[in-house]
Amino acid sequence: MTDAPKADLHEGFRDPLRAGSAALTGFLDGVDRLPGVRAIHRAMRRSLGIRPGMRVLDAGCGIGLEVARLARRYPDARFTGLDKNPDLLDTARQRAVPSPPNLSWLHAALETSELEEGSYDAVRTERVLMYAPHPLFGELLDLLVRLVRPGGRLVLFELDYGATMLSAGRDDDALVRPLDDLLERALPQPLAGRKIPLELAARGMAEVAAVPYSFSVNEPVWRGIVHDTLLLALEREPGRHEELRSWLEAQAAGAHDSPFLAAFTGVLTTARRPDGA
Ligand SMILES: C[S@@+](CC[C@H](N)C(=O)[O-])C[C@H]1O[C@@H](n2cnc3c(N)ncnc32)[C@H](O)[C@@H]1O
């Protein structure tokens, strides 16, 4: 059995001091390459409706892969990538060389960023709000609504861990449910995806639309976000779950050849701040 890491990737994304940035960067690169995630990026791009002169914020941009692509694709719009993790943002800066003149970076936690109300024509988040426990989750939604100008758009893609599919192995249905639960408990806001549409409507946003997207993961991404997360969760409850540990070990041993390891589902929520709001 491999050694459990000291912090899982989720803990690293929540708290930059918990995990080395190499693991986080490698994981973000791996996720970015997944065909299902590329399809989500295309859908988000369409929803942003970027036109010349627009100011667009990517809140929680990580290593800035998508915001840098957007800046290159739309040279007449202005983009800001914001993230609270200084190491990830440094990587973003280094990757975006030569830096597009319409792209800037902001090292800040969203909640302390002191950005002015109505500063952006469009704001996107991707897998960020799921790291906000209560009451921060609601506070960040309040903030995002205020950041976008009246008439501007929010485009938020957040996962929903209540709709995750782990491979059940063969004849192991009873084991997969507790593993699903353990995985869900690793996140402060596991049902973010399904909650956001109603939360935005309750904040007076107009034209709220929600579309679920699922994508399957490959072996390296599975190892980072499923195997290592579960292994650590099991390590933290010694003496229990021996059956689950053996199952996980068997899955890991066959992971390279498995045609299906896991699929994640998220909800793409789009909304417009009403004119005059
Ligand atoms: C799973 S990563 C996703 C990164 C990027 N959006 C992507 O799709 O590749 C989550 C990112 O959100 C950032 N983050 C989490 N909470 C944040 C907050 N309150 N303010 C700013 N950034 C935050 C983390 O530092 C991390 O870079």
C-alpha cells in the first residue's frame, strides 16, 4: 500500500500552506487536459459572451490556464486572474509568457480582495466555491453578485459530489457507497453545484440557467483526487475500514488498465445581474 499524503488536494486548494504547489499544479494541468473539461470550457466561453472592451474576472484561476487562453483569444477584452495561492499564481505568471497585454494577475482571497462593486462585465469561477464552508459560501456568492455590473454575467461551474460515480469494481456495490460518502466529506461544500442556481435567484439575479455536465477522469487524475483523498481519509480513522482499504488497493493496482475509474458531475450556472440592480 502506498503511503497516504499528509494533506489531500482539496485541503491544498483550501489552504495554500497545506500542500506543495507541485502536486496542485500537476493535478490542475491533468484536469485541464480532460476532454470533458475542455467541453465545459467551451460552454463557459459561450456563456461569457465576450465582446471587445469587456472586463472579465476569473476568480480562483489557479495556474491561469483558461484565463490566459481567453486573453489570447479575445485581445480586445481585458482579463484578470485572481487567486489566493501565491505559488499557483506565480506559475500562472510564468506560464503566460509572453504575457498578453490584456491580462493581469491579482493575488488575493476573493473575500478580502476589496474589489469595487460593478468592476466587471463578466465573472467566472471554476471549481472554487466548493472550497468555501458556511458562511463563507454565501458571502462569496454575495460578493460575486456585487462584483459584476448591472447587466453583466456570472458564469460559475462548480462540482457536485453528490453526483459522483466511482467504479464499483466487480460485485462490490456495498463498498462503493461508503467510499462515495468519504469522498463527499472531504469537501466543505460538496453540493455546491446543485445549490448555486437557487442561491443566485434568491440574490435577485435574472435569467438563471443551470446545466449539468459530467466528465470521466483518467488514471493520474483519479489517483490524485480519488485514491489519495480516500487513502488519507481512511488513514485518519485507523482500525476501521480495512475492507475499504483493501478494495482501494485493488483498484489502484488495476487502475492503469481500467476502462472506467470515476466520473464527476458539476453544474454550469449562468445568470445576469438585472439592469439598474
Ligand atoms: C480546484 S482549483 C481550480 C483552479 C482553476 N479555476 C481551474 O479550473 O483550473 C481551486 C482554486 O481556487 C482557489 N481558491 C479557493 N478559494 C479561494 C478564495 N476564497 N479566493 C481566491 N481563490 C480561491 C485555490 O487557490 C485554487 O487555485
